[in-house]
Amino acid sequence: MNLSFAGCGFLGIYHIGVAIGLKKYAPHLPLNKLSGASAGAMAACCLLCDMPLEETVNGVLYMAHTARQHALGPLSPYFNVQDILLENLQKILPDDAHIRVNGKLHISLTRVYDRKNVIVSQFNSKEDLLQALLATSFVPLYSGLLPPRFHGIRYMDGGFSDNLPTFDEDTITVCPFCGESDICPRDISHQLFHLNVSNTSIELSKQNIYRFIQVFFPPKTEILSNICRQGCNDALEFLHRRNLLK
């Protein structure tokens, strides 16, 4: 089973819910290759490392709670999203994380100097892996002024060039926006218009506009918890639809 997780900032907690659903309801399905940008890459990494996903949920909720304590939220000079991400990843990822994900985790990056997409899947150390995850999550100005380096080259959020990298037509796509992804929210609406934003299909609706705001400015932890729960339910619905339940 090949999976691709869309980049989505704080809505990455939806991906964790999907991962929980896959582990709970379809543990028999092998994970071959996983890809993603930004928060999607982090969720894919945690899934491949067989992390206790509840601990990952708590990390996202803590980061969102911390951001909301400041008047400007994540834009506050007292809140550095890259530092908090690095601290959380160092804490939850095992020392051999790079060994576990080599050749399986494909991280989407955007090269700064020419804006081209680059997919990386080989990591020499845990620190190497952490640098790639920080690079794919870097949004200029929002995350800081100077993009991080990976193997000596500066990169930024992979979502700018390919937000939902796929391996083939059978790749299962996951996105917290209502659209045409395999696993995504199914809003009750009659919208016929879809946008394709950096390889991600998104329905043009009020619900998705609200979700886009939540990508950068996290809602209350109760709402984030519900988004995580929805991810788990959507994963179950997908498995049932594809007859993949054991």
C-alpha cells in the first residue's frame, strides 16, 4: 500500500487520525512507500516508525495551545514554529528513525533558488531526517526568514511545488480538505467547482476556506481533537468502501 499525505500545517492532526484508523482497522495491510509534504511528511514518518500516535496527537495539541497563548498566535515573535517542531520531533522519533524510513519515506521539498520540486528518500542519520522534515515545513516569513539547509542546499515547504506527491495511479491520497482525494472529509454541499492547488484537489466551498485558515492559525484544542477523530472515521469509511477491512 502506497500512501501520500498532503501538506496542511496544523490540520496535520487529521493525518494522525487517518494513521490511527489504518493501524486499528487494517493492521494487515503492508506499508510500502509513503510520501508527503510539510505536516503530511511528518505524519508519514511517524506511521513508518510505528510511533505511539496518541503521543503525536498530544504534541500537535500542545503546539496549537502554545500558539494560541500569544496575541498574534503563530505570528508572535515569541513563538518559533521551527524550534517547537524540532524539539517535538527529537523527542518522539527513535534514534534509528532514519534507518526505518530509508527508501520508504519520500519527502517533497521545494528548492529555494529555482522553485523546483525535489523528492528525497535517503537519510544518513536521524539529524539528516530531521533537517529534511524541517525544510519541507518551512513557510517564508511564517516560519522565519532564512530557509533551512538539507545537504547544503536551502529548501522550503514542499507544498509550494508538489503538495501531494504520488508514486503511481494506485497511490492512496490523504487530504484534510474536501475534494477528490481518496481519504478526505465529505462535506454535505452541492459545489461543482474544484481547484487543483499544487497537485491537490480542493473543493471550492466555505468549509474549505475555514479549513485553510486553520492550517496557519490553529483552532481550539477541542476542534483539533474532532478533526483527528474525523480522520480516523474517514479512514474507516475508505477501508470499508474498498473492501480492505479484515
